Amino acid sequence: MAGLSLQHPMAFAFGLLGNIISFMTYLAPLPTFYRIYKSKSTQGFQSVPYVVALFSAMLWIYYALLKSNEFLLITINSAGCVIETIYIVMYLVYAPKKAKLFTAKILLLLNVGVFGLILLLTLLLSAGQHRVVVLGWVCVAFSVSVFVAPLSIIRQVVRTRSVEFMPFSLSLSLTVSAVVWFLYGLLIKDKYVALPNVLGFSFGVVQMGLYPLYRNATPRVPAKEVADDDAKEAAAAADGTFEVPGEHVVTTAKLTAAPPAVVELIKAPQPPEEAKAKPPAENGTAAAPANVQRNAVADQV
């Protein structure tokens, strides 16, 4: 085997290191899923990166089996399939109905439909080394998509100004893993392993650059994301609170707190027309219409 041959000791070393780092990368979302388990809610996290990562791992196992000399690729991607499947199952358990349907659709489309089509076409329309070449370029394309998939999380980070959706440890692991696997592919002269990791390194640098930019920023949540399901909406209506990703709780009652007299004035009914036409007060000052008073008080609140 090329990856295990004593003629390629450096390739074996980088391949083994790549297995260790990639395994740690697969485990990086564990804190995220622990939070999901504790809160019984997906809290706005996306399932796309995990579905795409599972699909990529399946493709690389198929490629390694066809090439027959890539044991190190088989080991890490087999572990990846198991771990990503566990993540997706947990996501489906705690996600709201709309997110469950979306995840199920892309699972069936990508991991069943597209993978089955690739498997069928490569077996029927190509043979020998040509089959390896075709599958190699397919693997390159979808490995790039694995590095691109977290960009959906980057969009969420920019919108919410919170890095809770993008753990720094995951971005760092992806970047280091890309460097190691690039060197491994270079040493065994496998361009299909080396090429996608060049782009992977670039995306990793971008993600790590966003982390210090938004690490201390004030979280901002769009109104439509205050509650992602009916249960959260009911809870928010009951106690006047909503949860910002990152476990920050904002109490709406405190944002609009006012003395009881002010509140009563704001809630007072519109006076009849004849009341508005009353003469000035005895002290010589003109009384402002009630609706003007209410607007002034509301502006102060």
C-alpha cells in the first residue's frame, strides 16, 4: 500500500497525522450537539455541513476502495461516516419540523440519489484506471463543497454578529487538516487528495479571520428568528422573554419598563372632541392635547 509502504515514511507519517487531526475535527462539533441535547433544540444551527461531510466521506471510501492502496483514507472516512451519521440523527430528533423535512430531503437527494447515480455511472461507463480518474475528479468537486458548506454558517455569524455558530476550534482543525492532507497527497503523488485541500486551507483562514472580528460584538438576532418553533413562541408570549443564540436571554419587559402612571397614560382612551377644545388652564398655560402628551411620554420610554 502506498500510504503504508516503508518507501514512503513521510507519507505514512502525514497520513497518520491527518487521521488524528481529521478525527479531532469530526469531534469538534460535540459541544454544539451537547448544547442541542441539553436544550432539546437545534437553536438555529444548520444541518447542511454534516450532510455534505457524510456524503464526502462516502465518496472517499469508494475512491480508496477502487484505488486499492489508500488504507489511511479508508480508516478516517469510515470513522467520519459513523460520527456524521450520529450528528444527523441527533439533529433530526431535536430540530423543528421544517428543518427536519429539509434535512431529510437533502439526505435522500445527496446521500442516496446522487451517490447512487455516481456509483452506477462509474461502474457502467468506465473501467480500470479511467474509473479511478473520473471518480477522483468527482471527489475533488465534493471535497471542495465540504469546505464551502461552512460558509452558510459564516452567513449566520455575520447576520447575528455572534460566533456561537462557528466554533474557533472547528475552523482551526479544518485549516490544519487541510495542510496535512495536502502534504500527504503531494508525497504519494495523488492530485485528487492534494488539490481540494488548497481551497480548504483558504476557507479555513477566512473563517478564523471572522472569529476575532465578531468575538466581542454585540449579538443581533432578526425578529423572525426569535423563536424557531411554536413552543418557543408560546414561551416568549408567556414570560416576555426570548433567547438569543449563545445563551443570552433578553427580557422584553425590562426593555419597555415604565412607571405605572406613565403606562396608564399611554393606555388611556382617546378623549372626545369637545375635550380637546377646552380653554387654557387657570394658570395661564395651554394644555397640550392628550394624544400629544401620550406621544411625548412614549418617546421618553
